[in-house]
Amino acid sequence: MLKLERKYEGKSFMYDGIEEVKLFRIIDADSSFFQTSSGNLNIRYYGINAPETTKKIEPLGKEAREYAKSKLLKARRIVIESDDVVPEKDNTGKRFLAYIWVQEKEDEDFYLYNELILKDGFAALLLFDNVTKYKDAFIEANNEAKIKGINLYDKDLDTSNFKISDEYTLKEILDKIDEYSDGRTIKTKGVISAKVGSSFFIQEKIDDKYIGTYVYNTKYDISGLNKGDLISFSCQASFDETYGKQLINIRGVEVLSKDNIIEIKTVETIEEIMNNIGLVVRVEDVRIFQKANCNKKYNSYYLRLILPFGEMLSAKVFRDTINAPSFASIIQNKYYSFIGGLTLYNSNLEEGFIPWLVLCDDSKITTRKIDILE
């Protein structure tokens, strides 16, 4: 196994190409957010390609993510290193590339996570010209996993769950999310209650009660779908520590009927909000306490709202949402009414889930022209 030879104490990843960091959030087994001296950075790991668990769930995706958690969450120290002094970004332009060095105990050497996950067969080799420092070690580690026939290279790897299974109601899926989020492809149906750019919220009515969830989509063209459409589709269920319950990797959408009625409830308290997660709601006369992260790179910004009884609610606005208010148009300490879908989000694994309001396409945003004295 390789050993860390470069000095990292007092160094900056952005300026020196190496830095001791803290883990902020694991995305997949080959990408995470780390806290650095330059802020939280989205890091994609050099030389490896692990199965996905976000946009879709691939065979061994959840196992690979658990493997990453078992290594990174118990690390005493983590050091990220670029291949050159100047860090480079991946082909998305949003993530920096790095080698991930892990020390588990004070008196132990660092090991290279990128090399170890290849050796243990939870990631495949992904080499481009930008991987120069540890290329030979990566090839050797990957070949070792192939020879052993372990994990991704197990000839008996069970992919049966990834075939389309039976159709389930939204309630069945959400009630048994731990069971159905194993990577299987499932069918379901529901009424689109709101669109959010390329994603949407969906709901169904059980007796006299509505239940719903967020459907995260990046690839399927939903331009022909509209609010009020009853649709049938295939997807995967996802439940993780960051985004909670949602449906992902949709395909095979069929419109069963159109112009179904969407009832939008007005909520005023956090208790009411928690009872309506997954549904589209209206919040009225909320005061803008704070606005932040006007980040064009990630195409969104954030708001902190004060509800009528003084409780706080976070909101997210995607710039590709139709009729979304501009960041500049939202004025701190003024009152607004918003329509949006409710989700749970955990930005820091130590804090737990908190509710978020996600503004939807064609939301009618109104302003109450009352200023609060500074």
C-alpha cells in the first residue's frame, strides 16, 4: 500500500495542492464534501468510479457507500491531495479532483482510500491522463480485485433486484422505504402536484388524506408533463442520510389522465409542516430573515423564513424554476407568501433532518408591503 510522503501541515488544497480537511458529507463512494480552509468543497476522487446511489441506484451502490462510511467516518485525520500543485476540476466543472488519504489512529500511517477501494472491489478503475502520481498502484489494486473476483468482479453478483418489479402505491413505497430502496426498479403512479425545473412533486389520495414525495430527475424529459397529470412510471426509491425519502431514475412515463385537482393546504407551524412532508403547500405572511448562497454554479439560492408564530423554516429556490424570483428581488425583512413542496434535508449528518420548502414552477409569490425597522 502507498504511503503519504508530502507535508500537509499548514498547507492549503487550493494553493498548495494538499490539506488536512474534515469530512462534511458523503455523496457516493467516490465523492464527498470536505471542509477546507477555502470553504466546503465538492471532491470527486481520482482514478475510481464507484456505483451510484444518488441519481440512480446501481448494483452494489449502497454497499459501496456503506464501505466509504466505514472508512471515512471513523478517520482520525483526512488529507486531500491534488495530482499537481494546482487543483483541477472534473468534466462537470463543479467538483475538484483529489486523492483521499486516511489515518485511522494517531500512531498509524495514512493509507490512500482511492487505492484501497479498488483493491476491495467496491470501485472500478477510471484512468485519464490527469492521474499520474499513483497510476501503477491503482492498476495493481484493480487487478488484484479482478483476480480475487470480489464485489464488482464477482461473477455471481446478484442484479435481479434491478429488473422491473411489481407496481406499488406511493404509500406502500414510502411506508416500506427501507425495503424498496435496495436498488430494485419499481412502478408506481400519482398526480404531479408541482414541477421544479426538471424534477417534480407527486401525490396520491388515500381515503381523505394526501401523501406525496419529491421525484428527483436529471435526464428524463418532462417538458410534456404538466401539473395535474396522473402518470404511471418506473423508478427507484431512495432513502439516505442527506435527502431522506425520494424517487429517482424515472423512465417509461405514461400520462393516464390530465387536469386532476391539486389541493394546496396553508400551513403555519413546523408541526403542520412536518405532517405534510412530500406535499405542496402554501405559507403566508412569512418574513425573510436571511438570504444566502447566491451561487450560480449550483443554480440555486437559500432563504430563512420566519413563520407567523415565530418558528424558522428554510427554503430553496432553483433558478431554472419557471417564474422563480431573482435573488435580488427578495428583500430581507419583508413579508411574502410562497407556494412550494416540502422535503426533509440534512446538511450536516450530526444535526439530523430539517424541513425545507422548495419553490415550484409558476408559484404565485406575493409580497405584503410592510417593512420591519432594522
